Amino acid sequence: MGLQVMPSENPLVLDQEDKVLQIFPRPPILTSFQAGWDGVVMGYMCQPPYEVPEMFSPRWHSIAIFTHGNYAIHANRKLDGRFHRDAVVGGDIVIVPANVSTQVSWEAEGDFILIALEKSTFASAVDENSEEVVIIPQFATPDPLVFQIGLALQKILASDQKNRLYAETMANTLSVHLLQYYSARKPTLREYAGGLSKRKLQQVVDYINDDLDRDLGLAELAAVVQMSPHYFCHLFKKSTGLTPHQYVIRCRVERAKALILEGKLAIADIAYKVGFANQSHLNRHFKRLLGVTPKQLLQK
């Protein structure tokens, strides 16, 4: 007999990041709490059989992404007043919109990723009003794209690299996907034939080059040209052939190359100066883009 979901008269209100830690018996393996990501919070954890209390969040839409493999873990779930017994396998997701209560118990140990998207950031991905967006709750359902986004975010958290722009780009892709496939009213995504105007592209390029040493964010770059993150990414790639994250990495490598050839700074110092998390982070991207390591460049 599995754990049974018990009703609660006073649901737990998840309005602060650290409250998530109070729900589960074990601490998370990874979290983004210290990563500085804007509008998205992520945790990766492995939990034993357990029952969490009834809860809801006024701030976040949450997505659970199950990564335990192809075997089923049975869970008794209450979601938006409906009860369901899920047989959850790896690759399944559960969507709990903001202000929707949920409660769950599960019968075997398993690992999963939790992603929480801030309501306002989520809606602004495609210039939607956050109060008009209605996300439909989902019991366990497979979604390969959301699964891959979760794994990508888990990987960059584990790598301990400066990764805010990449993480926020992934979160934006996730937001647009959820709006397209799990909302009551599908957003109208405009199509553009061209890219950014020369003036706007130059504004963004100048901003990036002036702040290469910082962990730049997607919404921050989109705000330079007063666009939603989704349209900014679309037009920027049309103009440059690269995503904003790829472009920033390329700029950092080119700046590092110039500083290495000047010969005034140690390679480790150059890595930090151009915005890489460490020298190995610089070495990896340097070799990938230029075909040689920084030391090999000096030996030429």
C-alpha cells in the first residue's frame, strides 16, 4: 500500500526560494540559488519515498522533470483539486501553474529537476500580460523538449561556469514552449523576415563588449533594444548567425586572444578579465573556436 495524499486546510505558501528546501527530507544536490539567474530557479534532487504537504506558489509556475530512468515510480497526486495516480517514468514532466495547489506522495526513491519560472518573466518572454496567461496544470506527461532543457540546465549548474545568459536563454525557450502547448490561449508569435537594424545591432554589440567581464543576462540584453527576450533572440540570430550566448563566448575568446598576444597578463587572469569562470573554461572554448589552446597560441 503506497503513501496516501491527505487533504490540507492550510496549504504551504511558496513565496521564497528557501521555502522549497523545507518541503523535502533531503537537501538538493544542485540549486541555482547563488547563480544569479533572472526569473528562473532550478534545483536537482534525489528523494526517498515521501509525502509533501499541500502547497501553492503565488510567484512561480513550476515544472517537475523526472530523470530517474525508464522504470515507473507510482505517485498519488492532487493537482488543482483533481486526484490522479501517476506512473511516472524518466522524461515525464508535471506542470503546476502559479496559484494552483498541489500535493503528492510517491512510493520509491527517484531523482528529478524542479524549475520555477517567475510569472512576470514567463509572460514577458513573448510580451504577454502575466495576469492574462493561463497555464493548464499537467499530470505526468512525456515532453522530450522540456526534458532536454532540464538536462541542459542541470549540466551547466554542475559545471560551475558563468552561465547566466545560457540559462536564461534555455528558460526563455521553455517559457515559449509552455505558452504554445500548455496555455489556455496560445500566443501569437510574430515572424520577422530580417534581423535587427544596424543601429540596434551595434547598440547590443557595444553593450556586450563594454561588459564582457560580467555574467550578462538575456533580459538585460533584450532591454538594450527594448524587445522581449524571444524576439530579441530571434532577430539577433538572424543578424549574426549566432545566439546571444554563442556571440558572447566568441567575443570573450577574441578579447582573450588579443590580451594573450599582448603578453602582459597571465592566462588565468585573462580568463577572469574577459568573463570566463576560470582558465579551463577559457581553454575549452578557445580550443573549440580557434583550434589551439592559449598556450599553443603563445608557442606559435
